[in-house]
Amino acid sequence: MHWRIAVALHCMFFLNCLLITSEGVPIDIDKTKIEPHAEEEKPETQDTGLYYDHYLREVIDLLETDSHFREKLQNADIEEIKNGKLNKELDFVSHHVRTKLDELKRQEVARLRMLIKAKMDADQDIGIDHQALLKRFEHVNHQNPHTFESKDLDLLIKTATRDLENYDKEHHDEFKRYEMMKEHERREHLKTLDEEKRKEEEARYEEMKKKHEDHPKVNHPGSQDQLKEVWEETDGLDPNDFNPKTFFQLHDTNGDSFLDEQELEALFTKELEKVYDPKNEEDDMIEMEEERLRMREHVMNEVDVNKDRLITMEEFLTATEKKEFLEPDSWETLDQQQLFTEEELKEYERHIAEQEAELKQRESDLHQQREELQKQQEELQAQKTELKQVVEQMEMKKTQQVLPPGGPNGELQFHPPGEQSVVNAELHHQEDNPALKPVQELQKDLPKGAEQSQLHS
């Protein structure tokens, strides 16, 4: 179990300690005493949100099964892992584990290639360098797509560390865009109203803002007042008996001797409930999660000395002795801050307008392509119909040519095989000599005896 903690400390592999998913953090269960952990259980890993999260977790779980690698991790420090010294230990991993690592890598490369192909098919791009696109995925060594080597472990550690460190910043940027979009849509809605309705809507908006800002005082995150409130209301203990060491043990819910980000964010639930209520129209739960994230970042910056995204007992107790813990400054909530400037909003609206224009152009192009395809389909259908008619006429002529000649009363005449060629020759001769046709017509009207006498003469 210790090696998984080491991974989280040094290279952020321990996913349960890295990130919180978009879901809300559960409220702590009330405790009145510390119960020893009867058995260590493997913590449930959390989705990091990385596009290679599944591959990352599979590599971690597989390396955990090798006793040699696990032992080296237990004795490794942060600098050894950052410098890549631990990567060479991969050469001593059992053949069975290495073989499975090779298989995992091949599956990941195949998955990335499928993603690229899907993107190319969607964009209808032609002539794109497939290998160049594949190199954009930096967590895999593409020079050797078949086997998992020490360079792959090094790339995976560095890429995951960098991406996870940028997670908070990306989350803040996304939240800022969310707030600007809200304001943009509000202003666009006001433009659709007449003057009287617009005044009513603006008055309603200001009233909701005031209702949201009217809340109890929020304690400074990580301060003595804030932790004592959790001690009393969540843990059900006497605030006069507050003890930092006992508090740490109570809220180390997985018993690994660290407060990770999820355990830390759970401590702020009581403070957030003062400001946000899902039943109130004026309270935005997305803003609540942003507030929770800001609180966690603040405490981590103040308490997490070695910046490993975990708080040890020693770091926690040291922080409780500082002046900021006993006499903290007031905490400004989101409603007390300017989240964006007017210039930033205008730039965001310009970007939206460009995107809308691009989408309209694409819609127009697709409509034109549809009309062209429909026209081509109609032309093909017309050609098909014409071809069908030609084939039918040819079949009709062929049938007429095959039918044998009939007798005077329309009956079929039988000719012996030897005479058939003579009859056909006579028929063709008659068709080519129009002068014979009147005689033939007259012969049809003569009696049988007269016809024979005329022939003899």
C-alpha cells in the first residue's frame, strides 16, 4: 500500500489522491471516536479526466503486481522519480509483467490511431500526415509502438504530472467562460424585450443577486474557526475539546496518513452550505464547485509545503501553529469578486460571433452539397430509366425476329430442317423486292386450282 502513496507523492500516479470528478464531494460521516483500520483495502481510483486515463490506471495496477518494482518505489524519493532514475528499474520487472505492459501499449497505440482516423473521417481531411498526428499524444513513445520500455514510463509520468498540474487552471478558465456565457445570454435576452419588460427583468436580476449575497459569514478555509465548526457540527464533538491531531485522524478517511484533495474538499461542505442551496433559484451549483476548488487550492498553497498535493500530519500540525490559522483574514466568496472584465466579455462575444458565422457557413456548404447530391441522384435515376427503356426495346425486337412465319389463316407453318434455310432465303428476297408484294397479295385471293395453273403457266 505504501508504494501507491509514494507514486501519488512523487509522480501523481495515485489517482485517488489527484483529482475530484465533476460530482459533488460527499459530506463526512459523523464520528465520535477513532476506530482502528482492521484491514487495509485498496482505495477506489478516481477518473482523472485525462484522455489516456484508462491506460494510465492499467499501467499502475500492473506495476503494482511486481514485487521488485514495488520495493524500489517504497525507497524512492521525489527527485529520483522526477529525474527518471526509477525508470531503469523497469528492466528488472518480471517477464510476465513486461509482456502485459507491451500488450497494453499496443492497445493504446491502436486506440489513438482509431481516434485519429475518426477525426479525419469527420473532418474529411485528405493528405494528412498520420504519423505526425500520432506524435501529438505525448504519453506514448511512438518510435517504438510495439513494446513498453523505460522511455514509455518516463513519458507517462511526465505527461500525467504536467496535465494534472494544469487541471486546476483549465477548470478555472472553463468556469470563467461559463460565467461570461451566462452574462452574454442574459444581455441577449434583454434585447428581445420591450422597455417595460426589460426593466422588470433587470429588477428581478438585482433582487436575486441580493438574495444570494445575503448569507452567514464564511470562515476562512483551513482556519481554526472553520475546522472547529466541522469538529462540532459534522463530527458531533465539543468545540472546547478541539485537537488538531485527532481532527486529522478523523478526516483521514482512507487511513493512509495523508489528507488528499478529496478528503480536504469534504471539509468545506459546511461553509459552502451557508452560501449555496440547490433549492434556491439564485444559487448556482456550478459556482459552488468552483468555490470548493478555490478553497482547496488556498489550503494546499498554505499547508502543502513540498507541493505533492497531499498533506501529512506534520504539515497539518505545523500549519495550526501559524498566526494565519488563529487569526485569519476574511474570506471573499465568488459573489464578492469580479470574475471577468467588460473587455474580456466583449472579446468572448466576438469569439462566439466568429464561431456562429463559421457554423452558418458550414451549414450553407452542407445544404449546397445536399442539393448537388440530390441533383446527381435525379440525373442518375433518369439515365437508369432511359437505359431500361432501351433494353426493353431491344428485347422486343429480338423476340419479333425469332418468331417463325405464319400460314394464310395465321397458323404456324412447319418446314423440315432441310427446307428451313430455303424458306428464310425466300422471305428475305421478298422483303427486299417490293414488286413481288402485289403478286403475293393477289395469290392470297385466288382459288387453290387457279393458283396452281398460274404457276405452271
